[in-house]
Amino acid sequence: MTARDLSRAAGVPEKEVCDHLVHIRRSMRTGRSAFSMTPPECLACGYVYADRRRLTRPGRCPRCKSTHLTPPSFRIDG
């Protein structure tokens, strides 16, 4: 799910969801479940934010400066 999907499901602002996801990711390191993120991607040039650690959506592409990006999506496995 994306941060927007989680925001709608939980009824909290999208920025708050990202703060909670940071805490969830930190908590998941000690348990059996795994937190994973599908990185954002530029829709204009295909650049993938493979090394991005922040859970928020980036503002623009560093390669082509486009603002048309897919949001990161999150998953809990386990």
C-alpha cells in the first residue's frame, strides 16, 4: 500500500502515516516480520530511487527534474 492508501484506511493525514511507518520499520527489525518498501520511480525517464531510505515521496527526479513520480509502496511480510 502507498502512504495515501494507508492514510485513507486509517483516517489520518498522509504526513502522519510516514512518521508512523518510520517507527514500524524500526520495530520490525527485532521481530520475525519484515518491512519492505518498493522505491519510487520517475514516470518520465524511468529513474528508480533504489538507495532511498526516507519513506516520504520525493519531490522531483534528480536526473530529468520531472515531478511525475510513483509513490513508494510499503509491505509487511511475515
